[in-house]
Amino acid sequence: MEYDRTLWKLEYGDFGEDCLVYIGPRDKPVSLYCEKNVRVFFRGKFEEGFSLVDFDTSKMVDLSYMFFGCKFPEGFSLSSSFSTESAHTMDHMFYMCKFNKDFTFPEGFSTSNARHLRYMYAHCKFPEELKVPCDLSSALDTSGMFSGSTLCQNNLEGSVNTNKIETATRMFERCTIHGDFTLVSGLANAKDVSHLFEQTQFNGEIIIPEKLDFRKAKSVNNLLFGCNKAKEIANQLLLPAGIAAEELYDADKTV
């Protein structure tokens, strides 16, 4: 792969594979054509003026850890050429990111083809009006996807199709959610929903469009432990045989 060696370094990282790590200026735009088999990783904080320009990711299949722990400055953009059309894995992609107030996801950014989104947006704080892509129509594993994040009712855009998800453990664990929130429905095929809303704090009304069917789940332990709306949510759950609602949040009865 051709790349500017003054801006990038190829190293064998913690991911267990070669990774193209950005080492260039933190205050200037950067461009790159990303090949299918390369993993790109940005580290740390950037200054005003840093942005992605002509950053073509349309062939990349794995976007894991790409912006892990990054702080985006005002004016930062992913660029119009940033595309997730081939991506099937987005684990930890924006883990612990700090988004600038004017950040928006480009038109080519979607989670609709991704199967693995573990901790993708975990420990993030999103600007109040930011629409966060969350089409889970192909998703199999959303473990910890929003774990520890602060969310507003405007952040999750559109409908969330979750019919294929097999593992949703810790998906909203320890989240703080401001404003009214519509609960994820359609997790009827999930085998693991443990810790799903553990320690989650809702600061608005919870909208429950229909009963949440968890009867196929093999693990539901601590699903609502420490959640401030535990009883309200528990009353809307269909649970596996032999599991009582209070077992999901009562410390003396948790499964």
C-alpha cells in the first residue's frame, strides 16, 4: 500500500495485526486511500485545523479502534469520501471519543452493513443535536455499544432494527440518558441481554412501544440492576420460563 511515511507508520499493534498509525501534524488536514486489508488508527487529541480530506474508506471492511480515545476539534470533518459501505466490523470505533459541537456524520456513514459493533460508541458524550447512526439491521453483536455514554433523545436517529442481534449484553450499561427515550424493541432473538440497562439512569420518560420479548435469552442476569427505572421497564418484559422480573434488579434475587 502506498502511503506518506512522514504521516503514517506501519506497526504491529495491540490488535494482533499490522496497523497504519497516524503520526503526522495534529493541526492540518490529512488524506488517504484506505485499502481493504489495512487497519487505520488515530491517537489522541487534535488541534483546530485538523480534518480528513479525500479520505476514502469505501473498501475497508474493519474500522475497529479507528478513532479510539480521540478528541475532535471544532471544524473537524470525516470528509464526504468517508464511506462505511464495505465495513462489517466497527468495534470500539469511537470508544471514549469527544465530539466537537459542530460534528456531523457524512452521508456515506452508516452502520447498516455492520455485524459487529462492540463498544462502538462506549464512554462518549455526544452533542445534544448530533444524529448518531444506529441502523442495526445487520448487527449480530452490540455488546457495550453505548456503555457509559451520555445520550440525549435527539442522538439516536430513526428506527432501530434489531431482529438479528444475538448478543446485546451491556448495550446501555451505565448510560445517562437525558430527555424522553424509546426503548430498543425487536431483541427477541438475542441470546444474551445481561446487564443491558445495569446502572442506567433515565432523566426523562421511557417510551415502550411494545412488550420486550426476551424469552429466547439464555442470560438475563443483572439486566436492570441499579437502573432508576427498573420496575417500570421490568413490567414490560417477556422473560424466560422460571425468571421473575424482580430477579433482574433486586440485589438479593439477581440471577
